[in-house]
Amino acid sequence: MASATAAAAAPRGWTPAAAPPRHERVADRPPGGRLARVSERVRRAVCPGSFDPVTGGHLDVIERAAALYDEVVVAVLHNPGKAGTFTPDERIGFIERAVARLGVDRRVRVEAFGGRLLVDVCRELDAAVVVKGLRGGTDFAYELPMALMNRHLTGVETVFLPGAPDLEHVSSSLVKEVVRYGGDASGLVPDEVHDALVARLRDGG
């Protein structure tokens, strides 16, 4: 009865459009369709950080971001006037080899940027989104003002991904401190990074 009433109330000559199947993909739409036009732009995100060195927490966020966007640019941000534990080129190499082992290297590229605002990096890369991981409330309190300022400056948005619970305690600075004083940080960073840290911080290489 309800369907007959609804049909009678419809304007004369009008027929409801058939709903597209739930499994329809954007690629299945006609070339001139609206969704086809929207899909033409690459969805690019930036994962920024000093990555000195890259940790398991960083790689967790990069891998998950690669599942959400067409391309993820890992932006290694560094201060040209300040020496880090590893050079920008060394950091890039560590990250590139790690993402290759994860199998997401086709969606991830790594570049270094010195003495630049993050919003300027995003503008150069034509990226509208910044992806950052959060280990807890302290990270959120630190990151939120920067995210709001970035949006104020250029409109770039920030997407926060909750960090893996088993990696909440991991940071580059803490890993370096553990290694420097003889602790075992294996499993918290890629093996080659751990070996390089031991050689540089403990053995004085």
C-alpha cells in the first residue's frame, strides 16, 4: 500500500533513477561523469618529520597512510645549520629501504627539505593533507596548534592517525639515548638503523 501511495504522489512523467550498484567503482562511471573528473587528481599526502632516525612508529604511520592516499611523500625536514645524528641522505636511504621491505614503495617517495615551512613544502608538492601519528594526549596537545596554524596559513589539513599501542613509547630521541648508554633498542627501529646507531653512538664511529 505504501509503495502504491508513493507512486501516485510522484509527478506525472517522472520515473525514479535506478541506484548504482554498491560495488560500482569510480572507474566504471562514464568518462564525463562527475566522479570521473574528481578521480583525475592524485590524492597526495605528506608525512613530515626529522626521522633522525626512522623508527617502527614512523613506519607504521607511513604504511597506513599509503593505504589511504594515492601517493605519500615522506618529507625529511632538517635544519641545514644543525648537525643531526644522520645526514639527510642517510635518513632517506633508511626510509626508502624500509618502505621497500614493507611493500609500499610504489606509493611512497622520500625527499629532504632544509629550512622550510611545512606549508611551503606542501604547496610545492601540491599536497592538501599532512598525515601525522599520535602516540597519546601529549602528542595531540603539541600537534594541534601547528595543525591549526598550517590550516590558517594555506588551508592544508592535518589527519591524525593513532599510533600502534605497542609503539607508544618509541621516539627517535629515546631510542638514541637507549643505544648511547648500552641498552638494546632492537625491534624498535629497522635492523640496519640499529646497527648504524650502535656504530655511531656507542662505538664512536
